[in-house]
Amino acid sequence: MYGEDFSSQHGNGTMSGNSSSGTFEECADELSDFVSTLDRYPPAVLAFALRAHLSGLLQALQIQGEWSAAEVADFMQAMAGDLGEA
């Protein structure tokens, strides 16, 4: 799903703001709106489905050479830290 066609389908935007197709805030708002339509699924099912998609996205970023393995590890570590703050 996120393999070699990732950059051609989704642009080469990064979290640093190089995207010309939208901002982080716009993307987060759209994702939030979409996730709210999935209320028929238990939270654990959503978590596993989102995990699968996130894994694919991170792999695509590495395949495309946009993120190194260290950058992916840093991202995952920051996300784990976010969970610790909850």
C-alpha cells in the first residue's frame, strides 16, 4: 500500500514542512474526522489497524530514502514517550 509508489501518490512532503499539498494541522484534522467515523470498531481493533498502517508508512519512508533507520527509531521512541505522558 505504501511501497514504491508512495512518493508519487503522496508527494515528498516531510514533517519539516516541505509539503505543498497541505499542512500538518490540516492532515491531523482530516485524520481525526475520519477516525471519528470508525466508532463501530473497538479501540483495540483500531489500534492494531493503525499500527499496521503506520508500519507501512514508516517502511515507505525508509525505502524512499526520506528517513533513516535511526530517524524511524527516534520517531518511535518519541511516540513511546508521548504514551508515557498520558
